[in-house]
Amino acid sequence: MAAPAGPPRRSTLITGIGELTTNDDELGRMRDAAVVLEGDAIAWVGSAADAPATDERVDVAGRAVLPGWVDSHTHLVFAGDRSAEFEARMAGAAYAAGGIGVTVAATRAASDAELAANLDRLADEALRGGTTALETKTGYGLTVADELRSARIAAGRADSVTFLGAHLVPAGAEADDYVDLVAGAMLEAVAPLVDAVDVFCERGAFDEPQSRRVLEAARARGLALRVHGNQLGPGPGVRLAVELGALSVDHVAFLDDDEVALLADSWQGGRGTVATVLPACDLSTRMPLAPARRLLDAGAVVAIATNCNPGTSYTTSMAFCVATAVLQMGLTIEEAVRAATLGGAVALDRDAPRTTAGGRALPPLGRIRPGARADLQVLDAPSIAHLAYRPGVPLVHAVWRAGEPVVG
Ligand code: NIG
């Protein structure tokens, strides 16, 4: 299968692929396959025996190749450490959203350079683990100036940036006044830098009318929507996300059957709301694991993400999340890999070609097929089954991101 012809670019043949997971409905999961990368995109996929001539050739000696992870939910613009809070939680303390305030204080006190260096450190760590695309959020600034600099630091370092001014009502503020600020001056300041707006719709954070105000203001500006919903208990987040056409509702640990059906039905007749599950966060907060099996059985679109942040989920490891989804949430290997690659791309609205406001073409993410961004990882294993069969073992052998060899 070949991509439409364009100007000639340097081409690389990756051959000797023992098992190729494409996420493409026609190509499926292939054996003895080869892939050609040209510039930042995939140019050809097929049987190794039919591979075309290229400028260079890399033989991966029977290893498994799959799309790079697409981590669609992280909070990487922060400073500080909350390991003492984590240790207390493991000793029986409950998670409380108020812990966010500890990171807000540390983030406000940090310099731009410190925040950027911390984000780069975590993005590099994620890349070494096979993550080739990631979203990140603001949300530890909570003043106009601190949210704006968080958005500036994230822009250009992440594939997608989300404004989360509605993360917590900062100490000393009155909730409704703060919501006015988020939906007004704060949104106005960050809007040119972000792709989406998110709200932590949960008891102890923002209630349904407050969340709606922020999301409707964002929608009026043409920004995509996300919701942190149903994380710590039942709540209005899922219904609100579906009603307002959010790209994703994330956490979804507490869902009743109607909410599962609502998420599945949101895909009838067009793009719906992705249910993003965050297994590492569920474990680290000792919450029930999100019902990913029920969601898939009902026909919902599921993404798996790390939720990397210093409070509830301090990991960049998508492989850990995939293994947990298989071993503890009842997903098959193929379902979990798809949710952590193509599912994330759908949650970011990057599963199809897009053009930026500035006119730059963005190739799609999450699949290995002609035209997609050349993001792929090679495992030191013959099959993706090893991601859960050998949990906790670092299996990444090599990574290409946008056609560049970045690991291995
Ligand atoms: O997704 N739920 C809200 N936000 C983060 C927690 C952030 C924190 O505790 O610092 C989350 O889990």
C-alpha cells in the first residue's frame, strides 16, 4: 500500500519485522512485514518480500513493531515533589483534590527555565519509553500570568496543549469569582496557545454549573473540550462532556450503565466523546479501576493514558498502563495497544490529517499506514503480547518520531 507521490525525500526501509501492529483495518497485524519512512511520514507498508528500494535499510531481526504511544492526558508543567503525600496514601490516607494546591505553590515559585527543564526531562523519559506524541495541560498556575506562562512553556514541547485553569479554586479565592476569571480573562490570554480546555468536574473542585460555564466559554471560542470526570466518585462529568461534544472525558472510574451507554451512543452518526482511562492513576489513588472492559463491550471508544502528574500518577510509562489494562482491566493485548495508540490519537483529534491555523499540514497519528506520521517503536520482543506477558520489563529497542530515529 503506497502513499500519493510528493517531492522526493530521504527514505528508510525498516525490514525484518516479525510482527507489525498497524491499527489499520485493511492491513491489521502482519507477519514478516516491512515499512518505508519518507521524510516525516510513512510511505509504504507491506510484506518484506515486496519492499521497494530505499536510501537506507534497517533490519530489526524479527522484532515486533507498533505505533508509538499517544499519551493523551498528562500534566507536565509543574515543579515540586509529593512523594510524602503518596507515602501517606499508601499507608491509608485518602486522596484529596486539595493536594493540587501544594504543586500550585511550587510551580508559582519556579522559574520558566525550571518548569521547561522539568517538562523536557519527562517528555524525554516518555520518548525513551516509546511515547511519540503527547498532550499536556496547564493547571498548576491558577493566575492569569501563571497559566499563560504554563501554556507558553507547553506550546512547542507537546503535540497538544490543554488549558486547565479550572483545576482547583486557588486558596483565598471565591469559587464563582474564580470561574468568572477562568472563563474570561484567563481563557482570553491562553486561547491562542492551546488546543483544548479542560475542567476538573468533581466534588471538591468544580460543580456542574461552574464546569458548564468554563466549557461553554471555550466552545464559543472554537476550542475543543475535555472533562476530568467521575474520578473520585459518581458525578455529572460524563453527561456534561457528552452533552457539550467534548473530545474526551478522562478518568471515568465511577460509571453507571446509563453513562456507559451514553459514551457508546455518542459515536452514533459522527465523532463522539472518547472515554480515557488512566490505570496508573487508579492504582496510585487506590480508586476502583475504570471499567474499560464494559466500555469496549458497549461500543465506546477508549483511550489509555498515563495522567503523568506529581500528585496522582507520577509515571510516564504507557507500557505500564497497557500491561495494567490487560492484566487488571480485562482488555486483550490488541485492545490495550490500540487504546494507547489510536485511541489517544482520536482523543486528541489527530487520527486524521489536520492543518494548523498557520497552514502547516499535520500528518495523522496512531496508525502505521501510508500518510501517517512516521512514529513507531520496535520492541525487544517478537510480539506485542510481551508488553503484558513481561510486565515491568523495559522492552523498547528503538523509536522513530516523525521519521527521525530518536531511540536505539
Ligand atoms: O488528573 N484530577 C485532577 N487532576 C489530576 C491530579 C493532580 C494532582 O493531584 O496534582 C489528575 O489526577
